Amino acid sequence: MSRPVTTVGVIYLLHFERPYRHARHYTGWAADLDHRLAEHAAGQGARLLAVVKAAGIAWTLARTWTGTRADERALKRQGGASRRCPTCGVTPLPARRATGPGRRSAR
Ligand SMILES: [Zn+2]
């Protein structure tokens, strides 16, 4: 729980098969996505996913980005997860800020 916000991991978007109250998506961040998804499948790691599991709602991994926790927070603050969700029938925009600092080009 004390990882620095600058750690680069995976931001992921889960799409619920049907809405739970007003929620249809869950945006999260993980250093180890497979491990995290296994936790979520067991109803652990996030309150929303625990109640979604209890309600018998399945979810799928709709999309991932590479980024930090700060990027995840910025993404959540923007809202409108369904506009970023390919499973909702949207063609995703090219990843922008969420890909992190453009370190891949020249050194
Ligand atoms: Zn969706």
C-alpha cells in the first residue's frame, strides 16, 4: 500500500456484464496485473468488485494502459469510463498522457 505514485504499472479498465447500481466499470492500477485480476476474481482488493461478485455480475478486462497511480487518478477524475471502453462499442482514442513520460524516444 505504500508504493510511490511514480511506480509504473498497469492501469486497467474492467467492464461489468451488467451495471451494479450506477457503476458499470472499475478503473484500477496494479504493479502485477495478473495477480490483481486473480484477487478481483476472488472478490478481493476492491470494495466495488466484492459487491459486484456478491451480486453475481461477471466482468471482463476491457482495456489496459501503462502508467502510474497518478495517471490512474487523473483518469478516474476525468470520469466517463464508458467513453474509453471498447466493450461499450467505442473505438479507443490513442493513449495520451496515461502512457507516462515519453521516455521511449531519444535518450
Ligand atoms: Zn464498458
